[in-house]
Amino acid sequence: MIAIKNEGKLVSVSVIGEFTLADYKDFEQQVNYSIEFQGGVNLLLDLRDMVRYTLDVAWEEIRYSHEHKYDFRKIAIITSDEWMVWLAWLNRLFVDAEIHVFDDPGLAMDWLQAEEA
């Protein structure tokens, strides 16, 4: 399950439990809307409550990231899971965005908003 919030150029996503392909499609739709009307977007991914994700989500994420390589400015990922940190590092190959991993949501938000100040 996911919760998505659009605020101007910021798209915030919280994943709770299992991250499914249907959830990812909802995410894509929201991000595409923001890209269309806002241009490049910042992304806040809160994965602290994610239990697992399906293999088709991983494949779709690679495809989508490659297709939208230049549409993201900053991506902040909130997690303490070392596997997700490794995946964030790997994702740098597919998008032309700054990607940082945080343990603290406040620090993640501060970093995302720093360019707007």
C-alpha cells in the first residue's frame, strides 16, 4: 500500500507493507502528472514501513527510471535497510538526479527544500 502527496514540485510517497505493481502504477501516474505540470520534480520516498516489494515492481522501476531519466532533480529515500541503500546506489545508473538516503525524515525534507531557499 502507498500514500502519495503532491505539493508543487515535490512528490512524497510512503510505502506501507508490500509494494505491489498496482501501487507502482499509481506512483507513476502521480509523478507523470507532476512532471507534466511542474517540470522536473523532487521525490521523497519513505520506505521505513515497507515490508517487501514484488519482483515486477523492481523491473517496472528500472523501466520507468530509464524512461524518465531527466525528470527528477533530487530523490530522498528514507530507510535504514542496507539493501534499499544498495538499490538507491544502483538507481543512480538510471536517473540523472541527486540521490541521498536518510534515516531521519526531517533531514530528508531539509535537503529536498534546500534548493528552493
